[in-house]
Amino acid sequence: MQHFHHLTTSVKSGLFAHLPESFDASNPLDDVGAALGATLYLPATRPHLVDDLERQGARGVVSAVVCLEDAIADSQVEQAQAHTITSLGCLGQRVRVSPMTAPLIFVRVRRPEQIVDIAAGLSHPAVLAGFVLPKFTVEAGAGFLQALEQATDLIGHPLLAMPVIESPEVVHLETRHELLAGVAALLARHREIVPAVRIGATDLCAALGVRRSRELTAYDIGAVAAAIYDIVNVLGRADGSGFVISGPVWEYFADRDRLFKPQLRETPFATLPGPSLRRDLLDRDVDGLIREIVLDQANGLTGKTVVHPSHVAAVHALSVVSLEEHSDALDVVSQQARGGGVLASGYRNKMNEAGPHHAWAQRTLVRARMYGVAREHVGFVELLSALDAAGQPA
């Protein structure tokens, strides 16, 4: 897989100073976690699941989750699980016969025993990258991880685990710190199979009986924001103990009348085709999504859970590293190798401190490998316009 593979060579040449690297599930886990990008959730009941996965992979989706949990009704679980097994087998056969760009596929289960059952039923297990483990706590997580070990033995290749932190105990102040410390200790013993930890903001809101509107971000819901901050604090540390943590889901994709002003300034969209792109984004309320992605990144999160293909382009465009960021990151790493200290940015607009900025620089260089480095004067608007023109909804 490779981000932006669906753009033409000439378009990529005009956008990127350094192209994204290819990757698969066998890459170093930090690379895989950083490269997941917009992870698209699809209900396991979709009748044309194989075609959906193939089509979205061709449009630039690099990670997808087939959901057997909250996305389907309780009465549908048995039928949906059988459909998942059959669909993944069919997709695996297609990949073997005719190479295609399929996303990394995970299955979100409800119960640990489903992991073993699905692995045992797959005719082409190589198509499955791993499982998403919902409502992950120390008690529930231990069962999921044990089942994952059994499934790995069954199919003969490592299966990855993406736990979702979303249980009420994470929101509740009196239980949050103990739960997160226990989860951190549990995941540390399984570090070799965890590319990313996911945050279930919808369930976190549910524990409080609230729902954020399309004009607010998860960071505007105080108790949910506090939980996200603590998840990053405990599970996202840059001292070698942390994991890649993905941003929470953005659940809106239809427009309606606004209460507040749009959240996109006109200036970045001043030149063509910027104005029409801005109007389109505002018409579909994507400005709220864009703001939340920026806040995700500012708070140490990488990538995002999405429930609609129209969200993918914004996540990926905002993940590309600017030439200035790349230059600063290289300078920091180089200066640290020479013994540390402070130096002015080559752009003459900031100071780069080798010690304090080293972890940021390392993460930025990982992101640069996975998403590429934009050319000078190429920004979010140009990237999003290119993705829109390529046929992937912006």
C-alpha cells in the first residue's frame, strides 16, 4: 500500500517533494500505526462488502474495519459474522488471482470467541491484518488478547490488535487513572502486535448522556476532552512506553442550517479552485471535521476513525508533512546527533531545540515517510483539491 497511490504520477510530482513510502502490515509497528490514516468503518452487514472494500482501496483508503459490534443490531451478529468470513475469503481469492490495492483489514468483534471463530473460518487468512478490540479494559482485554494468540496460531501469521478505549470507567474520574495504568501495563506485554490504540468518543459521550453537535469537536465536551488528554498522557508517551493513538470518530456527513460561523478562513482558499472547494466543504459541514483533525494532531493523536468515505481525503491531506516541518525535523535530528543545543530554523521564524524537539522530530519523519513531504507552497487546499479531482470525495 501507498498513500495517494490513486493520484497520477504527474499530479504527485507537482504536489510532493518526497513521495510516501509503500508499506504493509509487516512494517515496524510505529510506521503501521502512523500510516493507518483515516480508518474507514463498514458494517459487516453490507451486502456488497467485498466490492466496497476493493472500491475504497482503489480510492485511497489504506485501513478499514469490518464492524460486528455497535454498527449492527444484536439480532444480526451471527449472520454478519458468517458474511464477514465469506467476504474476506472472496477478497483473498481476488487478491491472489489479480493483484489489487486492498486496504489493511481489521474486524471489530464483540466477544473474544469471535476472534478464534473468524480466524478458523477464513479460506485466505492473509487478507486479515487483525482485530479491533472494543471497550478495552484490563479484564476484557486479557480475554481478547488470549483469543488473538490462539487465532494467530491457527492461521500461521501474526495478527494485529487495536484496542479501543471507550468504557465508562475512562470517563468517570474516580476510575480513570487506575484503568489507564492497568491497560498500559497489559498492552506493554503485547507491544509487538499493537500498531495503534483507538479512542471511542461516541461511547465516552454516551457515558455522560451527551452527543457533540457537528459544530463542536470532541475537545469542546469538557469531560470527554479530559479523558482524551489522560489517554494520551498515559498511553501516548514519547519515552518508548507509548503507542500511536488515533483520533476519535467524526460521525456527521450531511449538511444542515448553521448556528455558528463557518470554521474555515477564506484566505487559504483565495486562489482557484479554493473558493469553490471551501463552499463545498462548508455545505457538507466538513469544516468541523477539519478543525477536529487539527486539534487531534495538536494533542498527539495520529489518523482518525471515520464512518464515511467523504472524510478520508481531509484526514490524509492534513497528514502530509510540509517542507518546513520536514526541514525543521531533519535539523533537530542532526543537531541532536552532534550533541544537542539550539539552532535557528532554516526558515528563520523559530528556534529548534535538539533535546526538547527530538521526539517531535522523530514522529514527524515517520509521518513524512508514510504520507510524503509537500513541495514548497503546496498546502492543504492544493492536496485536497487534487484528491477531489481524482474522484475521491473531499
